[in-house]
Amino acid sequence: MSRHFTEESENIRLEMFMDAIMSIIITILVLEFKVPEEPFSSNGDLLSFIHHLLPSFFSYGVSFMTIIALWIDHHFLFRKINKADIRFVFLNFLFILFLSPIPFTTALAGRNYTNPYAVALVAINYFLMGTCFSALWRFAVVKKMIPDNKLKDWFFKRDMILSNVGALVLLASIPLAFVSTYISFVLFILVVLMHLLKHFFR
Amino acid sequence: MSRHFTEESENIRLEMFMDAIMSIIITILVLEFKVPEEPFSSNGDLLSFIHHLLPSFFSYGVSFMTIIALWIDHHFLFRKINKADIRFVFLNFLFILFLSPIPFTTALAGRNYTNPYAVALVAINYFLMGTCFSALWRFAVVKKMIPDNKLKDWFFKRDMILSNVGALVLLASIPLAFVSTYISFVLFILVVLMHLLKHFFR
Amino acid sequence: MSRHFTEESENIRLEMFMDAIMSIIITILVLEFKVPEEPFSSNGDLLSFIHHLLPSFFSYGVSFMTIIALWIDHHFLFRKINKADIRFVFLNFLFILFLSPIPFTTALAGRNYTNPYAVALVAINYFLMGTCFSALWRFAVVKKMIPDNKLKDWFFKRDMILSNVGALVLLASIPLAFVSTYISFVLFILVVLMHLLKHFFR
Amino acid sequence: MSRHFTEESENIRLEMFMDAIMSIIITILVLEFKVPEEPFSSNGDLLSFIHHLLPSFFSYGVSFMTIIALWIDHHFLFRKINKADIRFVFLNFLFILFLSPIPFTTALAGRNYTNPYAVALVAINYFLMGTCFSALWRFAVVKKMIPDNKLKDWFFKRDMILSNVGALVLLASIPLAFVSTYISFVLFILVVLMHLLKHFFR
């Protein structure tokens, strides 16, 4: 009974645990912005401090939107599932394993936005997270955790395809960081916008 | 079915996610108070350390009350809504996007309370957050997400007006920080008190 | 309808928000233990680092137990309440306002455990938090938020009295920190043990 | 009625509180990875920074998996319980008391992975946490909080035995850190894999 997370109440608990972790990571992102403990000696110093943070704000914004997009998709996936099993639970935690370092890789890429290794690292992180999420969808389909009538939904198929397209674009953004880190950032934004905007075309 | 967050259970999930984020931000605020790792060498040093923190405590208190006021209003808004849609979800996340930097802008303004740029920055942050919250109310009204009988409630109309008034005062507090940062702080307190105290006049 | 938090679902939401904040503060406490980023050069250095942290561990333990005791009591209070109002909500947030600085005052007292001002500060914090919690009980009783049959329960009366006794002992621990900070720490432990152990005598 | 956490709704609240704390600790782990505030001056510097972090990533991974394994087991334990009492609540908080320092001991062992004291400390922490969790199972059995038919389940007995075996191996890993810290890390991984993989053999 309890061994396979088959009861609906268990799905809810799992989703709540995932929600808690996602809400914490999304707010922890902002802890990377450290305010100097001493007051700035002049307006110029403060403005230059803010100016220096701009790439970090940008990097923060991309990760913020990415986690929001994943939360919405994760939510829709769980709406469609009518049972789960322990392997699905493990896949969820694998997803969390790749989600957790986002505050770290985001800050690293924000502060070193022209460094290809730093940007490639956040690209790898996004790619692993996205791939893991695609695997969650695929697993749910293969294991027939989703009722047949929902599987035939055109929008469901489209979202699965977009999920794979997104993962491929993120994969491409890893080597492209060594051509120009700006290309990678543009690709990050394209992927997150694709995931967010698809919800308006249903 | 699941595409528009129309089920009540979905509203609850969204509200819980928002609650989780608000509870984390309200507690993360306090992480900006760093205790020196070495013990103070004298009572005088410790007292001077505490004395230096007073403006930061004040700034913290304003942000704490602001988030509490927003939580209460957010709670009342969700009590009135009987359905939602994906755009309403996005507006909620836009609200969170402006809520998240509050620990950063609060600490910056607390440690640089006489610096007009630092105080204008937190004013901009409050303004965007407040405006976004007003937009949530307006959206819920325009999209008829609130039953008619609740819309006609006098207190509902009053709260919508106060929400707009608050946003306007916060808008004014941005340039006024360059006249005197104290004026801005007084306006912040007036706005938050207005939002908190209105609940006693129903 | 929604104006007074009178529905049971609203009490649950408030309690969940309070629970979220308490769970965050209890875990944030541990963030005050900073691990040096560089490896220690010898076993002796590491042992001396741990040794230096012992008073902080002790201070952490007291605050940890205090929050646990408050969570249990808060839980029992909410179990007894069958309705609430907006003032009760505000009292809860006043309680949170005094709970939030606990990670800060705990770390300050842990690292400066012989400094009377540091220990008096955490004592003031405990006292305000405890008093606020006593006020919550009193408010719930005076406003008849608790059904009569529960009010007559002997254990209920005992817990209210202990809550006041605890607040008084914490009040005494403030000036006594200037006699010896160890007296204050002993009083903190007595109060928290009293609150925890009372549950075994029912 | 409310005195013994005997209602199902009370178990749910306790489990949610435990879930909240576990979700926070699992995400707080990652805060130990500090990104230098200044950009790296060269690719080499950044790569060497990442290289230096590898043992910390490894230590992080072990703790991450350990908490996940505990969450799953904790979840299964609560699924089986049909009532609780105040002592069970206290045991849960004792478990949390030993869970909370994990971010600290994990970071210490990661940055000082060849230092026997640092690794012994995290081993002690794992051992106390594991023992406390075993005690939770035992308490639930002895106090007949689990229905008889579930107690006779072979997998239930196996999991209790594995829980004790895991605690014993962790106990052995404490002195073995002084032979070689690598032995301890291997034992940590064996224990966590045992706890995770057992779910596939049901």
C-alpha cells in the first residue's frame, strides 16, 4: 500500500515537498547579493556597486524565470498523474539534486559573465535540470501514470516536444559559451521564454 | 482542465507556494544582520555595534511590516477569488520577482540610510511590489474572477483605492529621497500603517 | 465573511504560515556556524575551532529548544481555537516579529557569552517573545475564541499560569545578566525545560 | 483530546513541520558553497576554484542523499502510524536537533576531508541522526502506534533491521576516520545506498 506512493495523498505530500524546495531555492537565489556591511562613502561608490551587480541581476532573473517555468510545468505534470511509484520519487529527487546548485552556478556566472567556464557551468546545470525534467515526463508516460485521454491531448504532446527542444538548445549552449558567453545567455532566455509563453497558446 | 488553474485545489496550491515564498523572505530579512565571528573585546564595542545597527533594525521593521501587510491583503484577495487563469499565475510570479529583492534593498537602505540612491532603490522596490499587487486586484476584477456580490462590497472598493493610493505615495517617495531620505522613510511607514490599520475599520 | 479570519480554513492557513516561519527560523539558527573556507592546517587548529564554538552550540541549543517549546504550545493553542479575528492575526505577527531576531541574538550571546549586554539582549528577546505568546493565550480567552469546556480544563489553566511564570523568570534574567551571565543562561534553561516537561504531566 | 497528538490531523501537521525543516536543511546545504564576490581574473583561477570545491561537492552529495533517504523512510513511517503521542513528538524534534547541524558538519568535512576530526564529527552527526531515527521506529512499534497487520509485514521488519545495521556501520565509521578518512566516506556511501536501494527490493 504505502510502498509505491500510489495513494493520492502521497502524491500531494511529494508535490508539497517539491514545492517547498523550489520556493526555498527561488528565494535563496537572492542571498547571493551581499550588501557591504559598511556604509558607502559616496553616492558614486554606491552607484558603482549597483552597476557592478547588473550582470548578476540579469543572471538572477534568468534563473528566477527558469525555476518559475519549471514549477508551472511540474505543477501541470502532477495534475495529470493519477499514481506514482518509488522510481518516480527518485527521479524527482534527481531533479532536485540538479536544481539545488542553481543559486551557486547562477552567482558564479553572474559575477564572471564573460568567463566561458563559468557560463558553461550554469549551462550544464540548466541542461541537467531540463533533461531530468524531460525524463520525469517520459517516465510518467512510459509507466502509464497518466490516463490515456490526457496523453492524447495535443497540448500535452506539444509540451513534451518543447521540453526536449529546450534540453537540446541548453546542450548546445554549453560549447557555445566558448565562442561567446553572450550566445549562451541569449539561448537561456529563448528557452525560458519558450517554456513560459507556451502557456498562452492553448 | 488543468490548463487554466481553474480548479479550487490549484488556487490552494498557488497560494501555498506564494505563502512559502513570503514566509522565507520575511525570515531571510534577518540574515542581513551579521554577528562578528570574534567576541567583542569590551562592552563599549558591543554597544557601539548595536548602535550602528539601529537604522538597519528600523529598515528591517518597515520591510517586515510591509510583507505582513501584503500577506494579509494577498490572503483576502485569494479568499474572494473563485477561479484563476495562467495569466493570474504569471502576475503572482511578477509580484514575487519584485518581492524577492526586498532583503537586499532593505539591507542596502538600512546601512546607507542617508544615501538618496540607496533609499530611492528600496522605494522603487516597494513601488513596483505595490503596483504589481494593485495589478493583481485589478486583473481579478476585470477578468471577473471575483463573484459579483463581493465586488459590490464597500470595503472591497475601499481596499482597491487604498492599494492605488499606497502605490502613488511610494512613487512620490522615490524622487523625495533626493530631498531628504527621512521623508521617504516617513512615507514608507505611512503606507504600511495605512495598509495594516485599514483592517480595523470594517 | 473573509474579513475576520472566522472560517476554519483561514485558521489553518494562518497556522501553516506560522509553522513555515518557525521551521525556517529553527533551521536558520544553524547558519550562524560559519565554516572557514580554507582547510585547517592541523588537527589542533580544527579542535581549537570546535572548542571555540562550544558556547555558541550551547546558545544554539537553548534557542532551538525554546522555539520547539513555543511550536508545541502554539500548536495546542490553535487546536483549542474555533475562530479567530484580525487582531489575533496581528498578535501572531507581533509574536513573529520578536521570534525573527532569535538567530541574531542567539549568535551574539553565544559568541559573547560573558558579555552582560549580549546576554541581556537575548534575554530581552526571549522575554518579549514569551510575553507576546502569553498575550496570545490571554487574547484567545478574553475574546472567547476557545469553547467554554476547554477553558475549564485544569491543564489549560496550568499552562496559562506557567506561560506567565516563564515570562516573569525571563524578565528577571535581563538584569541578572549584569550580576553573572551564567545565572541568565541557567534561567533560560529552567524556563525551556519547564515548558517542555509540563507536557509529560497531564 | 489535543493533549496527545492522537488526531490524524495532528499527525499531518507534525509531518508537514518535519517536511518543512527537512526541505530547508536540504537546500541550506548548498549555501555553504560561497562564490567569491570579485570576478576571477583568469580561466585558470576559476577552474582551480572549482577543482578545490570537488571534495565539498562530494560531501554535499552524501549529505543530500542521506537526507533524501531519511525523508523517504520518515514518510513511510508516518504512513504506517495511526496515532502518536507527545513523546513521539519529542523524539521527532530530537531527530531534527541532530539533523540541523548537517550543513555545518558537511561543509567542515568537505573542506577538511583528510582531517580525521572533521570526518569523525560528520560521522558522529550521521550516527546520532540515524540512531534517533531507529529510535523513532522502535518507539512506534513498542507503543503500538502501528497496526498489527503492518508490523507483520516482512519488508517492515527488514527496514527496521537495515536501520539498525546502518546505525552500527556509522558508529564504526567514527573511529575508522582516524585510520583513513576515505574508509569513513566509503561507509557513508554504503549506508546511504543501502537505505536508498532497499526500496527497489519490495
